Amino acid sequence: MAFSILSSNRIEKLQQSMCRHLSEIPLRDPLAREIIVVPTFAMARWLNLQQARRQGIAANISYPQPAEWIWQLAASLLEQVPDQDPFRTETTCWKIFSLLPDRLKGRAFGPLQQYLYDDEQGVRRWQLSNRIADVFDRYQHYRPTMIREWSQGKEDHWQAQLWRALVEADAPVHRTEVLGLLIELLHSNVALDSLPERISLFALSSIPPSYIDVILALARHIEITFYQHSPTDHYWADLKSSKSQARRKLSNPQQDGYDEAGNELLASWGRQGQVLQDLLLDQDSLLTSDLELYYAPGAATLLTAIQQSIFDLDAEEFDIQADESISIHLCHSPLRECQVLHDQLLAMLDRDPDLTTEDILVMVPEISRYAPYIEAAFEENTNQTRPSLHWNLSDITLADEHPLVLIFLQLLKLSGSRFHYSEVTAYLDIAEIRKRFDIDETALQDIRSLLDESRVRWGVDGAHKTALDLPATLENTWQQAHQRIFAGYAFENADFWHGIAPLQGVEGERAQNLGKFWLLFERLLFWREQLNTACPASTWQSRLNRLLEDLFVETDPNSGHLQQIRDAISQLELADETTVSPALLDHWMEKQLARQETRGRLFSGGITFCGMRPMRSLPFKVICLLGMNDDAFPRRETPVEFDLMTDQRHPGDPLKSDEDRYLMLETLLCARQALYISYCGRNLKDNSDCQPSVLVQELLDFIDTRFAPSGKRVRRLSEALTTVHPMQTFAANNFGPRSSSYDSYWCSVANRMLYPEDPNLLASWPTKPLATDSDSELDINLAQMRRFLQHPIRYFFNQRLNLWLDEAQTTDEDEAFSLEGLEKWQIKQRLAKDYLACGEIRPERLLAEGYLPHGHAAIESFEQIELELENLFVRLAPFRGLTGESREFEHYFGGYGRLSGKIKQYYVGKGLMHLATASLKGKDLLALWVDHLALCASEQLADDESSSLIWHGGGIQLNRLEADDAQEQLQDYLLLYRTGLGYPLPAFPGASFAWSREEDEVKAQRESLKKWHGDSFREIPGDKHDAYVRLALRNTDEAPVPGSEFERCASRIYARLHQRSLDL
């Protein structure tokens, strides 16, 4: 019939010509499907959209890829060929996996025996099988003669033997044999009525030679049109790059001058296209027509001038001005790349009213790595501080898209899990799990609160720890938490029962909520056992589907995340009855889910973000390349050691570097108005230079040599095209003419930094107050006053700015081996209060609550604490057995406000008593002082009573004040409180207290500086290391200690306190 080639350097012209031909000459059978063979799904999607726009509808069109189409053709013509290729890589891998154990006994398989030694779980065997299957797949495409010889019994090395064992059960349906039978049938005189009427091949840049043989044989029967995207209308298959010419000149000096120079970029990037051109021209006798629809790009811009140079195979040099058609952007991080891209695209859209977001394509070599940064930079801004752009994201894997997949993979590791607290509670972060077990936000808070109180760390129980070769301790395990929680539910007021310390507060709705969690935990234990044994792949398939049904419920029917996991699980049917270990299943599922991509969003509206993949020659007005770093693109070739194709290369053999170079060429040719290239060109830590992709550098070198000849320009053209962007979004340079940011918020920040309202604000401690309602009266409680006086700076950030730093208490993953810090203080507090109540806490009780280290260390730690508390107990003896009471306080201070609250630890006849189990700190003394003032101001402290603070090293007593004096001091604190809400007062927990205790000025400054700087040798932090203090100190040039404002605040807080205090 006919084999025609229609060539053009414009994809749009090829598409228009094909659509016109298909519509003007419709198929004879109106129900037959039009077949258009495409290189990628992305091309199919783009063609279908273009067809629909041109004709109003695109229906009954099939877009197979070459391998899929040829196999479908063979299955329709050859009776013994199944619908699915039984030798596709996924199936062959499992077959090889099953064959290897028996074959390894042979002498020829010696090279594999050492690699697979001690591979009990089969993971390495599966990895090796996967590599072998991939190599065999390429052999079938590119070494059919070798495959036929192996099938006939020639050669006896391990690959040949394994291949023959592989085809014994499926002969002759492997691809090489099928293609041979298909070509033989197509060359025969047999009438083939089931053939399609015509086939269109669109923009294929690489076709295996064996497929070309099939296409040409099929062209004897039906019409086949190849719509070829070619960069030039000249013959260019013999072009050599300058590097190739140099190597040839060194090896064969007599051949110098015989190579075509032509265009350097085309010679360097076009090797893949050169091979295809040669393969097609080798069959020139079979061509019935060779049509051309080439378009001369012109030289209106630098971009089109480069395209014209490639089109003409021109090596001439000429001058041209830098313009916006090509731009290179250097950033410090992927996030900055995305932020800069957002601003640059907004600028392009502003400059060109005809440009829309649908005209912009952004390709990224490492799309999964950049996906979160793209979402962060392009997500809709709810504060309306910058314009928003519509966009869509494709080619990210299922594992990268949703945490549900990561949790599913985590579940597969349950058999080897240590059941850490954070790991188990991470399941509660997944909405699909919470919905399955009916856990709402209130239930989630109750569960986390009670689990924190239970002090669970890791381990199911003692037996679980024994299996890990550790002592079978029950403390801090989930079993201990289970006992404490359910004992607390059963015994309302029990403190200690049969070695169990019941957890208080497990009642009512909280108990129901915790029951929901424990149902989830029991299902985790069930699946821990189920996932711990090897079984046939078919059993794993049903088991994993039951796991999904047991633990998850889809929260969004449109997302389909659970269905996508089920689709991945269904691929286990390829392994049939092969026994799979838990470790191999985990590895296989991780790889399977990492291959599944969300490709269906391509061109779904707005800017298209996608991966930078071969054979994506899609035309767009603006094409942007992000992440063009040296280590990201082009991909490195890592050949398999036993790949026989590397011994001798044949025309048409696939090479990743050639594929990526040709992709770069197609990208350059498909950009219509602008080509935008971005990479991390500066190191984020030291601002040193980072190299771009070698292909970007080749483009810049080409621009400099071709369009900026030596002697005509002082500055290289590539430098004029390159912009180095600041590291921060708030840098002033972001709002200049070449890098104009559209974010009004960061613009205001940049302006405030450049032009502060008061330049002195950046030089000293901030004292300009925030706006407050000075006329409103304060209404606070004693607890608020205590917190304010103890740390005014933290209180300011918490209350006025709602800013909380390092406040969240993280649960330690491991049990304690020694007692330090907070846990030691908590135990001391418990023992001191128990002593006052005439009770006794034994180490067994603390072990049951999970406070003490395990084993012998528990008794030693407990005895050490008791020893440290001996002096404290002596000082507390007068209060032992007495019952502390609470007193209510409320007082209105004229126009200053109202102060109220509850005063605890009041002992009738003795007065107020606070204790401190650590050394004396200002915060402890201030807490006593505020309560003491409240008692005196309300005349609730008798003449013979006083207030005392007792610690292990001593004690302080405060005698009764007159009501007027106490009220006056509280009123001054209210005034200070109002001031402290306006700006952070320079009053510090350590330095202010140290300064106030010394009467000598020199000594006071020395002691306050010690507390300010801390002790780096003993790793004791100072006040300047406090997170809130550091925040207040930002952009200041001088420390507030010592200083007049610091001294004034310390005096107002502590002066009268020290005047009234007596040592006990």
C-alpha cells in the first residue's frame, strides 16, 4: 500500500496536517477506531485535546505506544499469541525469580552464587531478577539475532541457559519470535482481512530496528504515515560535534576535514534523531512519498535565531542583542527557584496580554523532589498578598502525593516494628484510619493526653523485648499502658493495685474514646502476626486487600488513593504462586507504589508542571525548565555489569544520555516565545558557585560563540541573559527592575528593613510599645501575674503575639537509663508532697508509673533521690501531717483593674508555705511573693503567720504586710503588667534575680552577666540563649545586660521582695 513520511520542524504543523488528513479521508468503516501511535501518554493527551479543539470532538481514537501497538497487531493476526505479552518485564522478573534457585547449582551460574549468598528473604534475588528481566527485554528489542541463537541452543553461558529455561513453557510467544512470525506473515501472500485501514505514527524520535521492520512489512498492506518531527530539512545524520571531531582527528589524522561541522548544538544533542534518520533512509526504496512542511523560524529573537541556526545547519557567527526570549536564573534552593518562577511568570503574563497560563509548560527533571516546593510557591494565597496562578501537577508518584501510601508501607513493616510511641500515634494522623475507627478531633485529644500520661515509650510487652534480645521489662511498654488505663477505668480511686498504677481520669467519654484507640491497637497487633510469615503471592494479595478493608475508609471518593493501592496490590497476580517473604513483599510494594504516577492531570487547566521525560516534544509559547542542576540532568548511564549490549553498540541502542540530549533539543525547538531555565547556582550555606547541567552550559557556550563573536562585545551574551537572585524572599533586590516580585507582604518587610521608622530600633532593645487600649481596665488572675513576673518576655510573645516557641513537650522515644532534668524534678515533687501527707511512695509505684529506669538502676536512682531530699524533709517537718487549704482573693484597684485568683498551700496557724525541690530560683520566690501579697492585701494572713519558701539548701520567710502596703505593691505590678503587654520588658529569669540579690553594684553586674552568658564549659545555658530572648534580641547591636532599663525592671520586680525576706 503506502509508507509515507511527513516531516516538519513544527509539531503543530504535523498535528494540523494529520487532523486534516484524517477528517478529509475518513475510514470506510464508521465504527472502526482511528489508530495513532504516539511516544508517550503526554503526547496522546495533547493530541486528543488539539483534535477536540479543531473538530469540536475527539472520539473513537486509540493512542497506543509502539510496543503496545505491535503486540496488539501480532495478537490479532497470530493465533498462538496471547493478548498480553507474557515476556514483559514485570512478568519475566517473577519467572526468573522462581527459576534461579534451581539454576544456581549449575557451574555456569557461579558469578551469581556469591551475590545471592545468605539471601534468606529473597530481596537480592528479586533485585537481580529485575535487572536480568530488564536486560532480556532490551535484548528482544535490540539483539533479536542473539535471542534466536540462544533459543536454538547456541552458547552455554548462564544468560543463554536462563533464557532457554525461561522460554520452555511459553515458546514461541516471546517477543523476538513473535515479531519474526509477524514479519513472515506480512511478507506472505496470505489475505489479512483483520488489519486496520491505516496507521499514523506521530512524533516518534526513537524506534527499535525490529519495529521498523514490522512497520515496513505492514506498509505493504495498509497505509502508514509517519509524522516525523525533524529539526531541519537538510540531511544531518552525519554531523559530528566538535568533541567527536577532535577525538577522531587524534585517532585518525588522515580523516581530518571529512566530517561535517554544521550546527554544534544539533551535532551534540541530536544523536538519537540521527540514528532514526539513518534507519529510515536505509529503507528508502519502500517509501512512496516523502512530504515536507518545514517552517523557517526567522531571527526576530535570540530564541528563534538559535532555532533558525539549527534549521539552516548554519555555522556562521553574527551579532544579536540579548532579549527576554531566553533567560537563565540562578537561585539558592529549589524553593527559591519556584518562588522566582512564580514572579517571572506573572511578569510574562503582564507583558503579553495574549499569553495565558495554558500556554506555559514547566518541566522538572526531579519532579518528586520539587513537588512540595511547587505547591508551596503556587498555592492560592488566602491573604491576597500576591496574585494567584492556576496550575496542575503531574508525574509525581503515588508515594509522594499522599501520606496514606507511606502509612500503608509502614504497616507492612509491623512485624519488625519496635512500636515506638510516635510510630503508633502517627496512624492517628491519617484521616482514613480515624474514619474507620470513628475517632474525631475531641477523641484524638483525649487519646493523646491519656497516652502521654501513661508514659508509654516503646515495645508491645516484655516478650516483644525478649525477641529483640533485650530484658523482658514491662515498664514503659504498651502492655503497661494498657494495664494502667483499664485499671483506672475499673478502680475509680485506687492508687496502686497488684503492681499496677491506675491512670486517673479514664471515665465517661474519655474512656469511650480511648476504647476506639485500643481497638485500633489490637488490629495492629493482629496484622503484626499476619504479616510475619512468608506465603504465596496470591495469599499476600488477598491478605493485603483485607488489611486495607480492616484499617482504612476512603474519606474522599474522588481521590481514589485506596483504589490506587489496590491496583498496585493486584500486580501480585504476576507472581502467581511464588512464595514471597515479608521483607520481599515490603520491598516490592515500595517499588511498585513508587512507579505509579498521577499522570492523568496533564493539561487539565492552567500552568502544566510535569517531569522532564524523553519524547515529550510538546509545543508551548513558554517552556520553563526547573532544577537543571549538574547532577540532575542529563541522567547518568549506569549499565548492568552483565549487559552484553555494552560490549558492542549497534545503531538504535538506547542510551539515557542520548535520550536526554535529544529531549533538550526538542524542548529548545518547541519553545515558541520564551525558554526559561533555572537551577540552584549558589550554595545555600556559603554562597559558592554550583554548576548547571552540562547541556545548559553547552547552550550558553553556543550562544557566546555563535551570537557574540570575539572582539565585538565586551560582555558575554550569556552574562546578559543570566540573573542571580537573592537567597531570601524579603531581600530588597527582589523588587528591582530585573527581578520584580509580586508579593506585597515581602515587599513591606523589605521596605521596613531598608527604611525603618526609627533607625535606633535596630540598635538597642525594643522599647516602642505596640498599640494597646490604655483606657481599658485590666482583669487578670494571680496565675497570669505569676507567669508575667517570672518571664515578662515570654509572656509578651505568648499573650500579645500569640507566639509560642519550644513549648511543645516531645515524648522521648526510649526509656530512661538515668534520671535527669524534668523527670527527676517530677519525682522529687511527688516524694515531697507525699512526705507532707505522711504517705510513702515506694520505687515499685514509680516503676509502675514509668518514671524510673529499668532493672537495678531503678532502686539506685530512687535511693539517690531520697538522699538528696533528706535536708528538705527536715525543713518540711513542721508542716507534715497538716492539711493545706485554699483561699480566694479578689481586689479592685481603682482605675487600674481587677486582680483575682486562688491561693493554695495555706496552713492555718502557720501561714503560706511553698517548697522547691531544686536550688533557689527567682521564679519560685516570685510565686510565693505574689500569693503572700494577695493574702496580706485581703487581710487573710494573721499577725502570727508568715509565708515561707523551703528548699533543700535553706528557706526564706516573708512576714505579714499591712494591707495598704501589699495593695500598693500589687497595683505597681498591674502597671508593670500593662507596660509589659506593650513591649518585651528587659527582665530576665536569671540575670534580673542575680542582680537584685546583690547590694554592691559591681558585684551585682558581675553576677547578672554570669547568668546572662551562662556556662559554656558545663553546658549551662544563660538568659541570652532563651528562645524568646533571642527573638527579642534580633537585629540589635548591644546586649541589654547591664543597662539602666534592665536595672529599673529588676528593681521594680524584686526590690521590695528582698526587703521583706528573711532567711530561715
